Amino acid sequence: MKKNLNQKLIDLIEYYNLINSNLLLSNTPQKRNMNNIVAASYKGTKFQKLEKLKKNIQLIKNCQLKKSATNLVFGDGNIDAKIMIVGEGPGAQEDAKGIPFVGRAGQLLDKMLESIQLNRTKVYISNVVNYRPPSNRRPTEMEIARYLPFLKSHIEIINPKILILLGSTALNTLIGNNEVISKARGKWIQKDVGSIRPWTIASFHPAFLLRQPDQKKMAWIDLKMVRDKLKSLRI
């Protein structure tokens, strides 16, 4: 019941963000037109769209995550990659450097990618929220809901063929799945994100694997599924 209520809260706040995004980005009143906000905000090349999105996130006001963080952590990797990875949020090392997955969990992620002949030149990486939650806590439902429209735009701009969700926060944010990650991982679905429909799979977050190394065998199964999907899609 709680998860259903949380998902309803996310949906409600996402809608509110879309029709009132001027309240997040500016103190100046503007006309509230959802179509204009969604369709006209990001134009130009993929790089230009990402820069516009990044600027809009930087302009968010009254955000406690932003106030306590050092840097915006936007994305890393190849913007033309066919694989996009979404984690939970930046940690201390990511906050310091402004780059996702550069701490111990990021080092493990790099090794996991190498095991199936991938690296950061072949994938694109981001997170559910772009500023570090204090003490590396999980983002609140309100924080997740606030950043969700930006995350969806981020995914739509990158336009991956394969979307990998690392951990329960990414899973529940984008799939709305009431199952725990241990049951939801390792299953392919096609998920609509704006105008795109990538093949999506969830797996354990590398930070979890550092705490529970016995689960690495399950993550390896998921990685092999990604490798096989790459072959079947001829990527």
C-alpha cells in the first residue's frame, strides 16, 4: 500500500513539475503550457539538448539536495551510446568530481562493464537525482518526483536501445515496480520513456554488491543478458 501511495505521489508531483516548471527554474511568472515546456525546451543537436537540460537542472530553486551538494553530477560516457545506465544518486566522490560512478562503486561498475567488453566510451551513465543526498542517504520520494521529469528528458535525449537500471531506486522510479530488486532484476521489458521505448533491465547497484559480494553471481547473469541482447539487437 505504501509503495502504491509513493508511486501516486511521484506521478502527481511529476505532473505538477511539468505544468509549473517555471516555479522550479525561475521566480518570474510565465505562461503554463505543458506542450511548450516538453516539446520546445530541448532543441538542436543532442549535445545542445543535453546542455539545455543541464542548465535547467542547475537553475532549480529551493532544492535541499542542491544546497548541501558541491557539484551537479549530470552524466558521463558517450552521448551517442546505445546503452544508458541509471543509478540512484551521487556519492561523496561523485559530488567532489561532478562525475557519476567514480568512487568504489564506480570502479566496480567499470570492471563489470569490462567483463562484457564495454567501457565508458560505449555507454552513457547518469542517476535518478543529480545532486548528492546528505550522508549518501536514499533520495526521498519528494526529491525523486522533483527530478523525474529531468531524468525522463535525459533518457529521451540520449535515446538508448538498452536501459540498465541499477538498484531499487532506479527500478521503482522508472518502472513503478512493487517487487523488490532481488525479484525484479534480470527481466527484460520494453518501457516507454517519452517518445522512445528502450529495452530495459534492472540489476543490483554496485554499492550493494560491495556490501553483499555473494550477489555478484546474480549480477553476472544480468550482465550476460545485456551481452546477449546487444548481439540480438546487433549493437
